[in-house]
Amino acid sequence: MVKMMSRRTWLGMAMGMTAVVALATTQPRIALADTLDDIKKAGTIKVGVGVMGTKPWVYQNEDGSYAGMEYEMLQYILPKLGVAKFEYVPVEWDSLIPGLKAKRFDIIFSGMTVTEERRQGAGIEFTRPYYFESDRIAVLKDSPYQTPADLKGKILATTVGTVEEMQAKSLVAKGNGGEVKSFDDFAAPFLALQNKQVDAVIVDNTTFGEQKKVTPNIRVIGDPMSLAANPEWQAKQDAAGYKFGGDGIGVRKEDAALLAALNQALDDMDKDGVRQKILEKYGLWDESLSRQAMMGQ
């Protein structure tokens, strides 16, 4: 998401979890003055989001109220952090990490996939996963394309800065595409597809399902694809020790207390069965999204 776009604490907290979990759970247990203290004093948390309006992640109803799976998860998390209010800060996808580091908002909760490029390269940290994704190749129903190989020399659309952009580049490198055209948001690739300016859209499974409700004249070709890492980071990704493909909540590296609190909130959400109920509500739940499956246990 994936950026969801194509979406988006990968570091979990229980025994027997993967290396990414260990990273999150070995934070020094000392009282640190970090963003958690600030948001408690302010009574509100600012949430960076690059998928506003993209179902089922987070969107507004006609009356202005918010909805979506990430919105509902956030409502569970807020009291766990000791705050009653939140403020969404909508930005373009590739502004999420710079905005977090510049302290325009306190966390990124926007379908962002945990990657070593983002952790080590961009210098932010993530919670354990709360969702897991795979990618699809979407084409128009009346197009002649039946397999990925049919896209040789064709234009693949995606969203800039997402793991789907890496997927599209990987497909081109394999000969299953001619060039990649990246857009600033998640709606634009599908608009270009409808206008036949591009031949296919590389998109996460969640976004595709919702987009099909809006534009039912699209279909998928090929098998579901595991998310693709940037080839320049593949070795470090392989060595990271956690299952690749999960979405986590992003925080600044120095916010150890906030990270621990978010991880605890996600753990509590699973213990209470709330995360599963939310995902079931949006028609997303299956056993691949259980805590054990996402953590690679």
C-alpha cells in the first residue's frame, strides 16, 4: 500500500518473535522524554496519512466523519496512549517520512510497508505489523492482456515511493513491461488506466479490491505477487530477520517510549480480538493476517 500506497510496529514484543520483534522489545526500560510525553501533555496526537480518501484504509463519509480500518484501529489505540484526541495531517505519500522527521506529525499510520530501506536508509522505526499485503497487476476487462508476459513493452502505472513502484520496476526488468509511470497519489494510476494512457496498474491487493467497487471494468492478470524490495536493499532486507510485506506504524528513531506503547496497544488489540473484528468488518480477514502468520511464526 501500499503508498497504500499501495499502502502501507514491525518490531513486536512477545517471546519467540522474529528479529524485527527483538528490535522493538529491547528498548532500554528507562523513562525517556520523547513524543509520548508530549502527546500526553497535549492530549492529542498528530497522524500523518498519505492515503486519505482511499478505502478501506481511511476516508471521510459525506457527513465529514472518518471511517476505515486504520481509523478504527486508531480509535482503539488512542486511550492506550493516554490521549483522547487526534488530528490527521494528509500529505502526499513521498512526504510522509520527511514530514515525520520534521515533526509535522507524531506518527505515520498510512498503510506503510516496513522495509530496511525505510528503517536504515530513511532512518525511521516501525511497530510490529498490523496488516499484511501482496500485489496485483490490474488491467481493463476488455484489454487483450491475459498474462504478465503480455505486458512486454507496455506502460505500467503505480504510485511514487511505494513498494508497488519497486514491483513495477522489477516486472520491467523481467521483461513483463516496457516502462513505469509513477503518479503522486493512488487514484491517478487508475484514472490513467481508464483513459488508456497506461496498460496496467501495479497495486496492492487491498486497494484493488476497493477500486474494483468503483470501477468494476478492471480485472487481475497473473498470480498474487509478494511485495518487492528495492534491489539495492535486497541483501539487507533478506538479513533483517522479519517477514517482509507487513504494514507498521512509523515513528521517529528517538521515540522509544512511543514505539513501545504502540506495540503494546497492538498486542492488546489482538488479545481483545479487536483487530480481527475490524478486518472482518471490511472483508479483509483471513488467517494470513493473524499475529502468528504476520510475525512468521
